[in-house]
Amino acid sequence: MLRYVTTNAGKVREARDYLDSEVSQLDFDYTEIQAPDLEPIAARGAREAYRHAGEPALVDDAGLFVDALDGFPGPYSAYAEETLGMERVGHLARDAADPARAEFRCVLAYCDGDAFDASPDPVDRADRAAAAATDDREEQDDALPVKLFSGVVRGRIVEPRGDGGFGYDPVFEHDGTTFAEMSAAEKNAVSHRGRALEQFAEWYATR
Ligand code: ITT
Ligand code: NA
């Protein structure tokens, strides 16, 4: 059984389009390390989730990166949504630039305890070699191989429109339509998550 590790039901809804019924949500709040990029956050999360569940785990870390705000909220997107809210983040973006260009990014990290041919990240490989030589439990976790997949979609920040989707979807416009005005299938066809899921599903089917 493959576990889709997230506390966010909206992510799971979109993931179901790409993954078969052998997938279930694991509502597990893994430790999110502070980092400027999503990859190490997701990779750490996947190792922790795999250790917690004892089953293959797929972590989904995503964020909204606004050009004129130097990528803010980025890895802090969940915190910014909880504290400021989606509309105020939207206002900040449009105060900084008009049009306020931005992108959504999604990183999927898969861990099942097995070794893969090659880690996509040579730094990660070096970390693993070092970690394999220690007795420390947490450092040993760094030795668990993780496979990463990512997707990006460009768009711009607008006044909120639509009531589908979740999170920042109402303020993110792509080709004239906000993500909240799209069905899940329409969003998946162009979205950061759809692109990452497509790559994952292709790899998973033939691994
Ligand atoms: P998990 O970490 O438990 O998966 P989360 O909602 O905290 O759930 P993230 O840490 O990836 O997810 O935070 C990303 C933030 O960006 C959060 O506020 C989400 O609502 C938002 N977000 C992620 N993907 C999105 C999407 O496709 N559309 C709109 N907002 C999205
Ligand atoms: Na989170």
C-alpha cells in the first residue's frame, strides 16, 4: 500500500486522478525543516513518514513563489496562509508588482526503504554515505534513499475568483482562469502537482 502523506485533503483529491486505488492518505504531520527549497523538506518528510508508517510513503510539499516578493511565501506558504490568509498574501503580491507574476511548485518525495539506482541529487548521495557510517538514529534516517519528482506552473496573482480547489487557488490565475475556477481535472492538466504526479506515476509503474 502506498501512503500519500499529507494533512491536506485537497492534495489527495488531486492525487487520486493519477494514482490507483492502492493509495491511501496518511494524515501525518511530519517535521518540516526550515529550508529555502522544497526538495530537502520533502525528502526529510518522506524518510520520517516511511519510518513512522513502515510502508512506502509519498510526501507532497508545495508552495506559492511570488516573483516580486523574491519567492515569498515559498516554503512558508502554509504558515502565511494560516497567519495572513490567502487574500492578504494576494494583496501583498499585487502591491509589489502589477501584474504580480508567480509560480506554484510541488515536490513529491518517495521513500520505501529500498535503494534506487541513483539518487537524483549527488549531495544527497554524499549525505547518505556519511550517514551510513554512524550509529545515530536520526542520521541513519538520512541514509534512506528518496526519489524526488517536481512540477512548476507559472501564473499571476489576481483578486480571488472561484470556489473550487483549496489554499491559494482563488488568487492564482493561469491562462485567464484561476485554479479555483477549474475542475480538479482541468487543474491537474496544467498544475505543478499534476506535472509532478504524472512523472511519479510513470516511474512508479515501471520501477
Ligand atoms: P501537508 O504539509 O500536510 O501536505 P499543507 O497544506 O501544510 O499540507 P504544504 O506544507 O505543502 O501543505 O503547504 C503549502 C501551502 O500552499 C498551503 O497553504 C497549501 O494550502 C498551499 N498549496 C499547496 N498546494 C496548493 C495548490 O495546488 N493550490 C493552492 N494552494 C496550494
Ligand atoms: Na505542511
